[in-house]
Amino acid sequence: MSRPVRIRAGLAALSLAALALTGCSVSAPSGGSAPSGGAGSSPAAGAASGSGSGSSAPAQDKGTVTILTHDSFALPDDLIARFEQESGYTLVTTAPGDAGAVVNQVLLSKDAPVADGVYGVEDHSAHRLVGQEAVAPFTPADLPASAQELVVGDAMTPVDRGQVCFNTDPAWFEENGVAEPTDLDQLREPQYAELTAVTSPVTSSPGLALLAATTAEYGEDGWQGWWRDLLEGGAKVDASWSDAYAVDFSGGEGKGEFPIVLSYSSSPAFAPETAVLEDSCTPQVEYAGVLAGAKNPEGAQAFVEFMLTEDVQAAIPENMYMYPVDDAVALPAEWEQNAPLVEDPITPDPAAFDERREDLLKEWTALAEEVQGS
């Protein structure tokens, strides 16, 4: 395979998107995660809206609660019906895109919220919503023990978790007589960089998690060198998880040219013939909260509490391809076998990363533009 620089066209648009992701008044396209998670589209995806088919009328009608979600929100209709019946609220969800698009919309409309609550904000953005007072103080009284230390600012409640990781296609490497990479540092070598599809940290939550991981792993003086080697070596940068995994990746359902892709630790539960590069994994937590100025804050509170119930937590893996935040809830057997969480991930400090986020995104965009123009 030749080694052209495959940086996706439109970096100028990504620069504008960076401003949106940092809370400025420019919105951006987004893409994110999926057979694995969270901040994007999943095999079961599709924004579930309305009351869900087959649900009965609430016993005590309290009106509508509107929740802004990423486009992987998908729960069984019977659980939605149960929420409506037991709470009295009719649930409506609206999904503008992946987690990045959700954060943009919350920030851009915080003076006149378009919803009552939000779900699907990842940990590197949860601090931003709290810091800009876009969410109201609320956390459920009865949090699972494994969720208590993950609460952000007494306003963002952890609902599920996962790990962003590079995935590989072992069959491709075997067929082509190439050794699989074993660590993050190898990916910057040209023979592996040209085989790799990543997502932009400007427009996708997996890309943002990777940027946080590389700044934690290589430090302020080293992260740009890793990215420069990767990009100059021929890695492709996509705008969204779905572009990278479903189009460019050669494994799973993809039919692309790249046997290495940025995805999730849970992806092999969906595509067991693929593998996780464990050295590259970094945690991702998804949060729910009540929007400041919501018309129906009580309904949003009820929704947040509902997301932590045992049945919802148990439904999360097979419906949204994330792991339950309540570690007392058992994973499906195929997850235990094919997609366990990596024990020693790269663990950035989300709050510290958020303080540098705007500058880091600008620096990444300048680097990508420089490589593209060289």
C-alpha cells in the first residue's frame, strides 16, 4: 500500500467545528461511536422518539419530558413504556447527532433550552457543561457504589461507561503476512500508520478521547510528535466513527482498506473476529443531567433516575453497546468472552484536559492542516 497523506478534506470546516465544541456560536458536523458505543451510532441505534410502540397511557398524566440524546440512544420499548407508566411522563427524545453534536446544542441553546434533560455527554465534555452552568444541580439519591466517584459537579450523573481503543482485523494481518501492532507507539511507525483510520478530535468523541489519551501518555511536549508521525505516515482521518468503522475498516461489517481503526473495547462483542489493541485503550463515561432552565426539571430528574435502574443498566450493553456503570449488573456472556474492559487503560484527568481543550483542538487542527499542505 502506498503512503499518501489521507487526511480528510475539509479541515477548514473542522476548524470551525472546533469553535463549536469549545462553546462558541458555530455548530459543527459530528460523528462518533457505535457498535461499541456510546457517543455515536450503534447496530441497534436510532433515536427512539415518542412514547415507544405498545406503551400504555400513563396512569397519572404529568405531560411530556424531552431528552436530548446522542443518536445511539436505544432502549427496548417495554422499558420506555414502564418509565411512562410508572412516572406519568410521556418520553420524547431528540437526537442531533453524536455526543459532540449534543454538547454543541446544549451550549448554544443554554439560555433557552430545547429539552428538559440530556443523555450521552462523555466525560471530557461533562465538565464543560457544569462549568458553563448549562446543567442544574441534581444527582439521584441512590447511586450505585461504582458510580459515586464518577459524578461531575453534583450535576452530571454517570449512566454507562466504555473504553475507546484501536481495533484490528487479525484476518487481514494473517492474509497479508504482516505482524499485528502490539502497542500505541507502533502505530506511529509508517508501516502501521498507513493501515490506520482514526477520527478527528474536533468532530468525534472517540477522536477527542484519543487526543486526551495521547496528551496524557506523551505529555505536552510529545503528543504532537505522535500525531505528526501518524498523519505523515498515511493514516486517514475521518469526521465520524461511522465513516471510520463502517466504511474504512476492513473488519466487522466494513469493507474498507484499513485493518486498524479507532473504535471501542466493546466492538468485538459485535464483531468477535476483530481484536482490541489493549495498550491504546482509554476510559469513556457517558452522563445524563437536567438542563438548567428546563420547563420540566422534575421529568428530567425522573429520567436520570430511570437510567440507573437495574433493568435499564442490564439493557445497555446489547442496545447501546456500552457497559453499565453499575458494576453489580452482569454483562452478557458474549461480552465477558469477547469484550471485557481492559484492566490498565490510559487514564487522563478529564477536568485537567477540559482546561486545555480549546487550545489542544486548535493545535491539533493546525498540525493536521500543516501536514495536509506539505
